[in-house]
Amino acid sequence: MKRERIEEIADILDKRGKMTLEQLEEVFPNVSQMTLRRDLFQLEEDGRIIRIRGGAMSVKEVQRFRAKLTPKRRR
């Protein structure tokens, strides 16, 4: 059950890009805030998300953001 929840959190973050802890609490109303924090910590340890103040971002979202900031080189 824990692994399923963690996978679901990762999938949601991949789709939405980033979420606050409060938004995650709305998605998982029967899960404590502390459990959600531990889940986010595990996902960060696995290299799938980056925790930010008050929530988390998917690694894919960070990559998309960096791609927008990086100027394209012309040859």
C-alpha cells in the first residue's frame, strides 16, 4: 500500500509538475501530513522528485524549466 501511494504521488507530480503538501493532503485525505513528508523524502532519495519549500517538484518539471532557461545554440 505504501509503495502504491508513493508511485501515485510520483505519477501525479509528473503530470502536474509541482504540488504543495496541502494539495497532496487533499488528494490523500486519509494520509497524515507526516506520512506524506516521508513519502516525498523517499521519492527524493530515489531521484524522482525534488523537495521544495512547502511541497515538491518532479524531476521532469525541473528539466523542462531548465530547458526553457538554456539558450539554444546555433551552428
